[in-house]
Amino acid sequence: MADQENTDQQQSGSARGDRKPSATQGLFTWVITLAIVVGGAVGGFALAQLIAGAGPKDVKARPTAPEEDFFATPDSPGTAPWQYNLETVIANLDEPGVTRFLRVTITLVMAPETKGRVLLDDLKAPVLTDFVSSYIAGLTLERVRGQGNRNRIKREIQDGFNEILFPNSKPYVRDILFREFAVQ
């Protein structure tokens, strides 16, 4: 009876088409899978380029400045804006009962038409440092906190520097950069 069941199972299996896959069918499966993966990768790349909107022809090269413009001296008029670093200023904030101080290191960005590095080094740097020290001493902790207050402080220091350096003239201090701004 057991032999009869095995024979029936073999006949029913061969009738259903249960055969081992041949080597050709296995190779065909791998080729199809590889084609799908490569097609998906190429399609994904093309879609990313389409969404980004920048094909190789759309990219424009930036014009490069000549090397002598990059290393131009600050005393030659008509060049790019130049920078002047002030000494670090530390001053107590105007906080009753609490000792808080502000440590500020400032870089001035000067207009290219100014020829004042020697003037700043010899005469005006101590005056500017004193101005910053006095200005900071009048600030409270609330007037120092936050990005809006920092921008206001930069603007007010810039206006004060322009008034000290260039009274009754157009402003030549273009920007104030904080290299350090720490409240302790």
C-alpha cells in the first residue's frame, strides 16, 4: 500500500509540472534581476538630476579673481574691503548685585577706498577700544541676549566707530564682525 501511495505522488507531481529548474532558467532569472537593478539605478539618478534641475550644461563656472586681487594691499584704493582686528575688550555689564561681564573681540570691515591702517594702529585703535568698553558697560544682560540684540549692538558700534573715525563724512566702516562674544 505504501508503494502504491509513492507511485501516486510521483505521478501527480509530474502531472503538475514540478520539475527542477534547469541551468538556463537560473541564468535567465539572474539576468532579469540584474537588468531591473541597473534600470532602477539609472532611473533614480535621472530622476534626481531632473528634480535638482542642474544638468552638466546648466552649471556655470564662477569667474576666478586674479591672484593679485586676492592679496591686494589694504592701502591701495579701489580694491576689495579690508579688515582690521581690534584687541579683545572685557567689561562688566550693568547688572546690580551680580558680576557679569562680556568679552568681545571685534573685526572692522573697512571700505576699499580708505587708507587708514596706519591711522588705526597708531592713533584710533585705543579710542575705539575705549568706546567699546564704555558701550558694553552700559548694557544689561537682557540687552545682550538673543540674535536681534547682537545685531543691534553691531549696528550701534558701527555707527559709533563711523562717528569717531569719520565725523561729518560718509561712513567707511562697512561692517562689524564679532570674532568672540561671550557673556560670563
